[in-house]
Amino acid sequence: MKKILLVLCLIFSFGISKQSLIVLDPASVEIIYLLGGEEQILGIAKMQNSVIEPKEKTSKLKSVGTFSNPSLEQIIALKPDIVVLSSYSLGLKENLERFHIKTIYLKADNLNEIAQNIQTLGNILGKEAKAKKIITEYQEKIKRLSEHPLNKKGVFLYSASPLMAFGQNTLPGDIFKTIGIDNIFKDIIGKRPVISQEYIFQANPEIILYGIRIHNQDDLLKANPMLNKTKTAQNRQMFYLNVHSLLRGSPTIVDKIEEIYKQISD
């Protein structure tokens, strides 16, 4: 509700004229292109370890710094109506508003929030009908996946040393829930809690997914030898994922989920 009120305030404060945007959140850039509103983008924060789709177009957009270190000076110089913040740039909010530049932050800790973000950006861009179509297709794909749960027990690891996993109230946690994987850390407090290899050994998951700070299975097992004794390792049910794209709250995340589902179910 608070997000909807903010969007209405943004729209009414500028009337019906097109809003110029600086977009520091890569997921929002991808959504804006899907909505056909890219002409309203003045600049973006570039990624250092991944690309923003459609890369052949986003690579040509003006840069206002990197995702982790956007430039306040460059943003102000472009005089945007709205800046779409990321979790890494929330600290810019106060300074931007001192220059009378409005900001919005679109959280995406679950799949439903992604649909809400599509609608929010559709409202800002005047692309409500297109947003509705994208949301419908997105939700239909999620529904189809949820109708055939994998019914397995698993863990999604973030790093090997220290050993960290994604908790329930995260986007990976919601993906697990959607495709029918019981997250062995669903009751642990925190988004990426530090865990022990002994806990994983005792829980004996059927599936281990890993990525971000873990680049190969050998490194993971070398740092955490007890994992070799799990049925996951013995049955070769450990899967590497490009987690950068999976953590991005864009509707194309459904394609990544479908890839995971197929990889595990084959």
C-alpha cells in the first residue's frame, strides 16, 4: 500500500508528462525495456560482474557509475525527475531529495513483489496495459511451476567460507517454496545466516545449489568436507547457478527458475 501511494504521489506531482529516470537497479532497467519505456532512461548504474538485458541496448546507455558505487554528481547533472534506487544506493536518497529529485526503491524479496514492481514502473511510465500483460504471463508461468512440486529437501548456499545459506524470506527462498523444495534453513533468522557444515550433514539435504561466492564444487567440498557425506554429494545433486541473474528481480527470472527445475528434475 505504501508503495502504491508513493507511485501516485510521483505521478500526480509531475502531472501526465513523461518522467525522466536514472535507474540504479538492474532489474528495473530490464523491466523498463520490457515495458517499452527505455526512451525515458537518462542513465543507469553499470554492472561489473554481469550484464543487464537487453545487453546490446543497455551497454549503450549513459553510465552514472557502478551498481555498488553510483556517482551522486553525475546523477544530479542529468536532472532526472525520478531516481530508481537499488539496495546498494539507498544512502543517496537523502542527498537526492535535497536537490528536489524524487526517489523510489523497489524491493524484490519474493516473486510477488516482482509483479508489484512491474505494475509500479508501468504506472510511472504510463505503460499500465503493457504491465498488466507482462504480469499475467509472469504469474501464469509461476503457477505452472508450482503445480508440479519437486518435493525435495535442499539448501541454497551463498558462500563456502564462511558457510552461508539463503534463508526463507529471500528471493531464492521463495523460489524454493514455489518449485517445491523444502529449505532446510527456513526457520533460521536472517537472509544469509552463517551456518555449520555439521547442520547440513545432519539435515542431509537431497539438493545443494550454490553460486555467487562459490565457483566450483571442489572448492565447496574442500572447505566443508562433511558435505561429502551427504546424499546430495553422493548422488551428484549439487548444482552451480549464475546467482547474479537469479537474484535480479526481473520477470525473466521465471526462465531461470524453469532452468533450475529442469536441471533438478532430469
